[in-house]
Amino acid sequence: MTLGPLMIDVAGDALTTADRELLAHPLVGGVILFSRNYVDPEQIRNLVSSIHAIRSPALLVAVDHEGGRVQRFRDGFTQLPPVHVIGHQYDMDAQRGKELAELSGWLMAAEMRAIGVDISFAPVLDLGWGVSEVIGDRAFHRDPDVVADLARAYARGMRSAGMEATIKHFPGHGAVVADSHHMLPIDRRRYADLREDMRPFERLINWGICSVMMAHVVYAEVEEWPASLSDYWIKQVLRAEMDFRGAVFCDDLSMAAAAVAGDMPARLRRALECGCDMVPICNNREAVLNLIDKFGDYQNPLAQLRLTRLHGRQQTSLEDLRASKQWRSASRLIAESAVSPVLQLDA
């Protein structure tokens, strides 16, 4: 069985019979976990294992585990600071900032791989313009070259722990005020002015990144569709101009910003036609069941190749990880960074 284009969620801390039946459907290719799915490390490891056991190749299991306000599993895992802390460290000592970024990426990914998670949707490459309600301290820095340097180090750390990074939100979400969970953000800058936001993405793509998540943002001077549902942004800019050959994730189709494409079947159809390989639909089981019932067959061999590269690699137990010298050193340095004096990013 191949991996389908849908990434969906489950309601509880263990799979129900209904969950298992749905996850076995060929349109489904992944599961995204939330805080409600978490009780303790042993429970979440068992849940991930039960998801992986449903079919072969195994479903991709993902989570948003960036640190700061976006960290789904807390008790029992390292409390990661928001990545703007790493940007502050870079301002004081660039080499230390890059080392901290790599340590943070490794520690986050190593802990997630220890429980079997394949993908953590990180790092954020949006610039810290200081206006976005939803990005805020999730941005490394305002300077695109600093963002690129730190994100590359972070992704290198993730890769060394057995997890590929997913850079987001292309081509850049940091300069709009609105939160795309609740409304459709509109960025009215010209394409030439957006190049600064795109520079970190282009540099990470040239480095060999395997996965990108699109922004639910309309760039009104460029075209009328959100980038996540746009032939232009995905096929022309990302694929053709930047020569990106990895997996493209749409952002969550349940978010208000995706409503411009119509009902859920229309949203999914639009996302796939525009070039998304995997499409999350979160917290809307009714919509998922409706799609399963009505959407029909879907096959995309190239998407299969791109998605299978995202399965996690080496894995150790959480207990062995915590006993390692590398984990003890990384967790200590990251804890120290969270309480160090900081500088203003735009100083």
C-alpha cells in the first residue's frame, strides 16, 4: 500500500477501532499528534508504535514540536525555549548561536525519534518582522542571512538525530499581522520585496532540505490564491525557479485561510493539483470521513518517493538517550541559554 496525501489526527491517547479503520484507508498517509494525545513518554511511544504497525510502508507520524509556545509534549521532555533565544545568542556570539541552533535541533529531534515520531514541523524560517500574531518568537531573527545560518545548523542537528527538517512557511509568513488559523492574511508587498523573506528558504533548499510547508497567505501583488493553494508559488517558484525536489506540505486545510478554495473536497483537490504532496486536515473528523467517502482514488508516484524519504532513521530509547553524555550536555546548555541575558534582535 502507498502513502496517501491526507495527514489526519486522532482524538485520544490510544487508537480506537474507528481510528484503525480510518488510518488503513489508502487516502491517508500520515498522522499529526497534539497535546491531547499525550499522557507520558511510555504512552506516546506506544501510540506511535501502534500507528506505525497499521500498514506498510508505515504512516508518517508528525508533530509540531518547535519549543516555546509550540511544543506539544512537555512533562517528560526537555522544555525547549523559543528559537528567538538562539537569535539573541547569535547577536552576542555568532559561533555560539550556530552551535546552540545545532544542539537544539539535535535535542528536539533525538527526543522525538526516541518515541518514534518521524517529523517535527520545524524549523520556522519566517523573518521576525515584529508584526505577526502567530509567528512572534517562533522566528530566529529579522536578518534573512542569520535565519538561514541558524536554520541550517538546526536542520543539521535534526538530521544527525535521524529526522529530516521541514522548513516553513514558504514564501514567508512573518510580515502579516493576521493569524491564518482564524482569517486569511494578505501580504501586499511586490514580488521583489518578498525576495528577502524567501532568501532563507532558497539557501536551505540549496543545502539539500527534504521538506517544505507552505504558507496560508495571499501575496496580493503576485496572485490571488494563498501560496499553499497556488500553482505559481509551488510549481513555478518552488519547483522550477528554486529547483526544490523534496516533499511539499500544505498547511492545515481546516484553517480559516483555506476556506477561499471552497468546501473540503475542493480544498483538497486544489492543494493536490497545485503540487502539494501531503495535506493535513486537523480537528475535523467529519470532513475527513466525507473525503474518504467521496474523493476517489489518488496516485502520485513522485509524491511517494518524496514522502518515503521523511521516515525517521536511527532510534534509541528515551532512557538510553537521557543517559548519554551528548543529551546531558545539550540539555544543560539549552537550559542555560534560556536564562542568559539577551539583546534586541533589531538593535
